Amino acid sequence: MLQSASYVAAAIGVCIAAIYYVMTLRVQQRNAKTTTETRQIQLLMQISQLAMSYEGEKRYVEYMNMQWSDYDDFENKYGSDNNPDNFALRQSFNVYFNTLGNLLKHKLVEPDLIYDQCGPDIMWSWGKYRGVYEKMREAYSNPALYAGWEYANDEMVRVAGGRKHPASFPDSFRYTDEMRRKVTSEASSAII
């Protein structure tokens, strides 16, 4: 009888230990998930500091409103030899977008999170500057130049497609006659 009671007590002890172990694992998993989410939020807030200011937004409009006819024209107007201030402006955004791409590539942040924060900006900027940076890759024999940014663009295009959002980009932020006609036409049809 005593031996049976000791077997039952041992079995109950093993069951309690197993239940405790499972509960501990669940708590650890929940804590790990919370830590990961918190880290992503902190990271997103840190990388968003560039654009979350009046000055940052003004700089982005300037960045997007640059115009050039070809690579030589771009270098003459905006290259580091002729216009170091503009180079610094461009480089701040280029490194920002490249960093986002590297974070995405190494799965340190979720694509949907980046898309919701600045997906269109990544796509618009890469669409505008792609040709320039492809030429720079050739000129400087550096095929990895802004590869992270290109990766970010590809991920944002993928997310946009999944959400059925357009992945096109404006050439600039200037309000053109074509845009004015489109808005006026859409407003007129909405009234009817």
C-alpha cells in the first residue's frame, strides 16, 4: 500500500512538474513576443526621426522635386563635386532607405510595419532615383550600392500588391495640370 502511494505521489509530482514547465514556456514565449514587438516599435520610432519633423519634411520635398534629364545632367546639378549640400541632403535619405532595406532583409522588422510607416516614400524615391543609382553602380564599380534600398522597394511593391495598392510613383511633388484635371474630374463625378 505504501509502495503504491509512493508511485502515485511520484506520478503526481511528474505531472505537476510537466504542467509547471509548460506554463513557464508559455510565459517565456509571451515575454519574447512582447520584447520583439517593443524592439520593433522602438526601432521604428528611431528610424522615423528623420521624417518626423517640419525640417525633415521640407528636405524630403526638396529631395523629390529635383529634376534632371540624364545622368550627366544629374551629376552636374547635384553631384558631390558640384553640389556638396545637395549630396548631403540626398545621402541622408539614401542611407535612411538603405538602412530600412537592410533591416527588412535581415528580418529585424516586419514589411507590413515599414509599409504602413513609409512604404510609398520608399517606392516613390526608388522609382525616381533608380536610374541614377544604377548608373552610379556602373561608374563606381559597386553593384551593392543602395542594394538595401532596392530590396526595401521590392518588399514594399510586394506588400502593395498584396493590398491591391498602386506601386507607381510621382516624378515630383509638384501639383501638375494633369493632376488638377484628374482631381477635378473625380470631384465632378462624385457630385453627380
